[in-house]
Amino acid sequence: METPVAAGTEKFTSYQVFVITILALTQFTVVLDFMVMSPMGDMLMKSMDLTTKQFGFAVAAYAFSAGISGLLTAGFADRFDRKRLLLFFYVGFILGTLFCSLTTSYVMLISARIVTGLFGGVMGSISMAIVADLFPIQKRGRVMGFMQMGFGASQVLGIPISLYLANAWGWQTPFLMIVIMAVIIWATILFKLKPITEHLHAKIERNALVHLWNTLKQRHYRIGFLCTALLSIGGFMMMPWGSAFSINNLHVTPQQLPLLFMVGGISSLVLMPLIGKFSDKIDKFKLFTMSSIWMMVVVVIYTNLTPVPLWVVMIFNVAMMIGILSRMVPSMALTSALPQMQDRGAFMSINSSLQQVAGGIASSVGGLIVVQKTKYSPLEHYNTLGYVIVCISLIGILMVYRVANVVKKQLHLKKV
């Protein structure tokens, strides 16, 4: 049975607070594992003598494997206790990350990222299914806001610490740090999180492939899938080259880079809960549209910057963070409201898969667009990525509008 609809301002129970916290911590480790590749991008390309194409593929390897994994597990995602699924895939993620910490060559790096993606890429969809099971749509904006604080925390604490460790003991060290943290979180989930099995009582196809197909053929589900894929492309297209652009084009020093990410992360931690509350009080599509317009303007200006003082770079990073997060929260809340309870695991897995595959394609395409003639020369055509993102964002507004209309109709039918 689903949680009864409650007012968006109703307080969370102590157990709900625990669930939000443990899922946020889980997201922190998974996000940090993926996000740390970007700030270490310049270091990796220089130390391993990688081209922009090779580094783009290293980022895409995780995304592609995560996408494939999500599709393979989608048909089974609603057939098991969500807690057990979370524990199983988290173990695989931990082992994959440990493999990354032992990497000494480009081939090993690609292999490690593939293994990590196979398990880590499903973690987000499982967490989203848990949230959709335990929290009503009226509270989901706040929940998403708190959960996505893992994104900000990874920049405030994770990335600066990771860069410090990488500078001191090598770029593999941050992955070992993530492994240690993840093991502690895994044990906490094992002993403290209650089984999540209510969805098992709903009617579901016995054949996993049939269940997968029945989920895919739902027209309003496909609208949500396409929407998520489009939103993913922009971030994946710019993110891998963030540190290389900052260092080689804007003349940010490697020593200043942790501070740059920390400022962006602090803004995320402050903004995410506020945006979550805000998205529960106003129309989510309106918030998404305003945020998209804001982000498009900032991205175009930022990608065309020449060397400027560090404080200017910080301002633009915070401005981009405002746009990105203000789009993320309402779009995720709306998309999570599309599937029925018996389809949520499959829906979230497919949704996450398409998000990852779209991101992998974007990283690969970005590596073809961006060019760096030598290890220390400026990136060329980075502004082209900005213009591409603007075009994709305009289409994204249209798709979120369609998702919002479907959700409104579903909520109206439930009331009737």
C-alpha cells in the first residue's frame, strides 16, 4: 500500500529521515566515483598521455556499461525486495571502485570503469524506486532535494579531498577512499534498512522480458524516458572537460581547483533543500522552464570566457549550479510520478539506462568536438558544446511540459 497523500509541509518521521540520509550517502559515494573523473581529467590526460577522445571514451565506458546493466535488470527490478537489490548492486559497485584504485594502465582504467558502471549505474534507479514507494508526490520534491545533496557534498568534501589525495599519492587514491566509505554505508543498510516489499503484492508479469516490454510500450513512460535522456546529454557533454577548460583556458591553477569545486558544492548544499521545498509549493514545470532559461544564458557566456580572475570563475560555477539543480529537482520529481507501483523498478531501471547511454554518447561526441593540440594548450571548440546544450535544453522544456501534463491527468484521475 502506498503512503497516503499528505501535505507537502508534513514532517518526516525519524525512519523516513534515516531512509533519506542513507540513500543520500549512497548517492554521495556513487556520484563521487563518477564526478571525480572530471576534476581529475586534466591530471589523467597528462599523467597517462590521453587525448580528449580517449578521455571522453573513459568517461563514456562507465555510462555505456551502466546503461546496458539497467536494461538487463529492468525486467527483474520489481520482482525482489528493493533492499536486497540495493545491497547486491552496491557490493558490485564497491568491487569495481576497488579495481579502479588498483589501475595502472589505460586498458585497466577502461575495464574498471565498465565494471563499476555495470553495478553503480543501477544504484540511482533503485534509490528512486524506493523513494517513489515510500514517499507521496507531495513530499517527493523535498526528498529529491535532500537526496541530491549528495551531489553537492561530493563537491564540498569529496572532490577537494580527492584532489588533495590524488596530488599527494596518485589519482588512484580517491577511489580507495570511496571504497572505505561505501563499505561502512553498505553495512548500515544491511542492519538498519527495513525490507521494501509492498510492490511485490501488486500484479506483475511473471516473465521478466514481458514485464520489460510492457513497461517500454507504455506511451507516457516513453515520454519520460526521452525527457530524462535529453536532460542527461547536456551535463555529460560539458562535465568531462570542466577541469581541463578551467586550467588550460581560464588559467585556474591545479591548487585553486579544489577551492573552485568546493564553492560550487557549498552552493549545492545550500540550494538543494530550498529548491526541493520550492518545487513542492509552485508548479514544477514553471520552475524547470525558468531554470532552463537561466542555465542556457550562463552556459553560453561561460563557454566563451577567456582568462579571468578566480572569483569570476567561481560566480559562473555557482550560477550554473543554480540552473542545473533547479532543473534537476522538479524534472526528477515529475518523472518519478509517471510509473505505477508495480512498474516502478522497471521504469526507473530503463530510465536510468537511457540516461547513462545518452550521457555516454554525449561524452563521446564531446570528445570529438573538443580538441586540445598539446597537453598544455587551451581547449578548442568548447563554446560549440554550449550552443549544442542550448538547443537540447529547448527541446527538453517541451518534453518536460508533456511529462507534467501526463502527471496532472494521473493525479486528477486518482482524485476522481
